[in-house]
Amino acid sequence: MEQRTSPTAETRPEQPSQLSLVRLGTALRPLVVPTLVAGVLGALAVVVWVRYFLPDRYTSAALLLVEASTGKESSSFLGLQGYQQLLESDEVVGRTTRQLQKRFPDRKPKPRAGRELTSRRIGDGRGGGEGSRLLRVEAHGRDPEVTAAAAEIWVSTFLDKCGALATGSLQARAKEIDDLLVEANADEEGLHGERQRLTGLIEGAYQGTLVSWDRRLAKVKAGFRDELAEFDAETRDQVDDFEDRHQMGVRRLKVATLADAYRQLALDDPDTPIEDGTAVEAEAGAGSETKPPVPETDLDDDPSVPSDEESQLASVSSDTVKPTIGPANDVADVKRKLMTKGDKVRRDEALLKRLERERLNARRAIEDRQALELQVLERQRQADLYAASEAQADELTTVERQLRDTETILNSLVRRRSVLDVKRNGCGVEVAAAAVRPARPEPRRTLPKALIGLVVGAALGFVLALAREVGRAGRTMA
């Protein structure tokens, strides 16, 4: 009877990838044990070598503080990288080796840069000021005494070389600054002389123009004074002449009035005696002084008042002679004419005041014109004074600016020279921490080295086991 198998009982075919992994595992299985054994043996060998056969290694370190670079006059003229290169240079390392061999002739140490002698930059030195840097100098060796001496001699040799370079560099820089100082001092003296010369020219031109204008203004002012004096003389004479004629007319009016009064008195009382002419003249001229005849005024135009004062006085008075008495209508006519003359006298007085006002106004106008002309002349004077020294003033301004620049350069050179004097014996590098003899050796770091031995041993065991398996497979196939 045939047996039937269910579909679920059928085995599925394995995938190719699974077959590959299985075959790889089968092939590598013989290699695992040799690889592990070789790795463990390698690690044990390294541990034993480190613990019992590797000699102690000592490190002595020093810290160098590099001054921040502050310019050309700074002692730190190489920079941090330059100092490190100088420190590891063949010359410095060679001198260090020779001195170290002289100190320890029996041991003959031969330190090499990059191996027994190393340096590295640390960064900003907070204790050395802004921009300072630190160089860590390290010496490595089997002997702690030789290692400490190597670090000390290396630093000392470096500082000597650095100081020599700095001294030469600073001396060259000092000579350059001294030459610049001599040149700047010569320029300053020349500029001082040029400024003095221009100042003299400006003062001479200014004083010459000032004296010329003072003379001109004095002459103009004298002319103005003469003009005012001439105006005053002319106008004053005219006003005085008019006033004299006015006063003469007033006196004549008084004489005519007295004569009219005597006529009226004689008309009223024929027996009244008449004063002599001297009394009448004295009464008419009371309060006024006798003046010479003047040109005719408005009062001279009236025929009722004689033009000659003496004849007028003679007509109204004589030595104890009574005047001829005319009719009453003649007296009234004389009164009317006298009133007309009084009006003319008042008009003359008003005219006299107006003439005086016009004279004063004309004088003020002349004074205003003269003041305006003086202002114009004063502006011209200032312009001429400015123009007389303008060219030299511009040149003087340029010279003074150059002088200030030269003085600034001189001060800067003096400061730089002072800095060089201070820095002459230094190179910009100081020992922040000196090298000392190491008290204990460097850590052996067994674990990292054991791990390296483990890896190397395992790799070696794997290679050997693989070679053995390959050889076995070859023999089987053969």
C-alpha cells in the first residue's frame, strides 16, 4: 500500500544565500580556534614584554612663554611658528647634543628632534598677556638625569640663539630708527625755518598794508573834517547873514514903532516934549549890539520904513525939536504898514528856523555819507590786509601741517627707540616653567599595548590557519 505524504511534510529547498553562509561557516570553523589562540598568545607576549623587558621611559618638560607681537619694535620678531622652527632646527639640536655629550661623556646621548626632543604649541597663555603663546618643550629618554639635562640644555641653547638673533635684529632696527630720527630732526628744523620766514613775510605784508591804509584813512578823515568845516562855515555864514538882516529889520521895526508912538503922542498932545534922538535910539537898540549894514530883507521893500537906520532915527528925533505932525490918516497908514512889517518879521523868524533845520539836516546827510564811505573803505582795508597775506597764509598752513606730522613721526620714532633700548637684551621668549628631573617614568600603558598584541596575534594566527587549511584542501584534491 503506497504511503502518501502531505504537502506540509515536504522539505523546501534551501536558498542560495543560506547555502553560502553555511558553507562559509563550515569553512571558517577550523580557523576560529587558531585565530583566538594566536590572539591571546600575542596579547600575553606583549604584556610580558611590557612588564618585564621594556625599559622605563622618562619625560622632562619646560614651558616657554612667547611675548605677544606688538609691532616692529617687539622682541617677539619670529612669531610662535618661527620660534618652534628655530627650536627644532639642526643648529640648536646639534649644539644641544654636543653640550649634552660633554656633560655625560660616558653615556654618549644623541637626542634627535621629533623623537627624543619634541615641542608643541599649547595656545593662548592666559598668564602672559593678550596674544601670548606657550611652547611646551619635552625631552624623552631612558635616564631621568640625562632627560632633564637634555631639556634644560635645549631650552638654554635656544634662548642663546634667539637672543643673538634678536640682538642683531634689534641693532639693525635701532640703526634704521636712528637714521630716521636724524632725517626727521633735519626736516623739523627746516620746517621751523620756513615757518619763521613765512611768518615774517606775512607780518611784513600785513604791517605794510596796515600802515598804508592807516595813512589813507587818516587823509580821508581829515578831508571829511575839512568838508564839514567848510560846510559849517558856508552855511553858518549864510544863516548868520540872514539872521543879521533879520535883526536889522527887527530894529528898524522897533524904530518905526517908536516913531509911530511919538507921532501918536504928538497928535494927541501937541505940548508933549519929545525926547532927543539919543534916547530914542537907545530905547530902540536896547538889548542888541550895533552891526554893519547887511543886504536888503523883506523889510527893506516897504517904503514906509527908511533903509538907512540913521536917517530913520533922525526923522523921528532931533535935539529938542518936535516932529512934524501929519494928519491922523497918515498915522493909521503907518500903523497898518507896521503891522505888515511885523508879519514879515515873524515869517523871517520862521524862515530862519527852517534854514537852521535844513542846515543841520544837510550836515547830518554829509556825516552819514562820510560814515558810509568809511565803512566801504574799512571793508576794502580788511580785504587788502587779507589779500596781502593770503598766499603766504596758505603756504604757512601747509608748513604747519607738515611740521605737526613731522613732530608726530619724531615722537613715534623716539618711543620706538625707547622700546628697542628696553628690549635689547631679550628675544621675546621667557621660561614660564623650567625643566626638572622626572620623579617617575611614563605610564607603560599596558592595556592599549595588549590590545594591539591581541589584534596582531589574532591576525597572524588567522593567516597561518588559513594557509594550513588551504594546503590541506590542495592535498585532498590531489
